[in-house]
Amino acid sequence: MYVLGEYNVAMSPVEYKREGRINLRVDPDQEARLRAAAEANGESLTGFLLAAGAERAEAVLERTRRIALSATAFEQFIAALDAKPELMPTLRRYASEPGPFPSR
């Protein structure tokens, strides 16, 4: 007899190699909502939380990898890249001095 429960999703070959652990503190309402959503989706609570967290993490990281500019700002950015380099005598002086760390 098969009983629908917390571990009803087949494990992928990668899942059993998980070693990291994350503990969460949730209030009773949050826990009930999360468990109900996981059950409605046919997933374990762990699988549900991991999938949702990984999806959100990927979305956040994707936003940090992109820079959104207006057309005007983009043109200004390209013009700055194409412009003749600005002379920076102080930077040149510091770059020519030996650093505080020994070189290899």
C-alpha cells in the first residue's frame, strides 16, 4: 500500500549527497502554510523549500549580474569608455611605489 506523505517524491541521484544543513525558525502560521503548499504540490517540505529558495536565489543573483540603463545613459556610458583616458598623477605615483606586501 502506498501512502501519500512527506517523502513521496523520488530522489534524484544528487539529492542523497546533500550534506549542508539550514535550520529555520517559523511561526505556526508560516509553517502551516508552507506544509500545505508542499503537500498540494506533492513535495516534501524540504524539497519545496529548497526549490523555492533556489528559484528565488537565482532570480536575485540574475538581477545583480545585469545593469539596466536608459538609452541616454547607455550612450553616455559608451562615450566614457571610448574617451581618452584621464591623467591621474597621484594614481600613477602610488602605482609606481612598492606595495606593503612582499612580492613573490
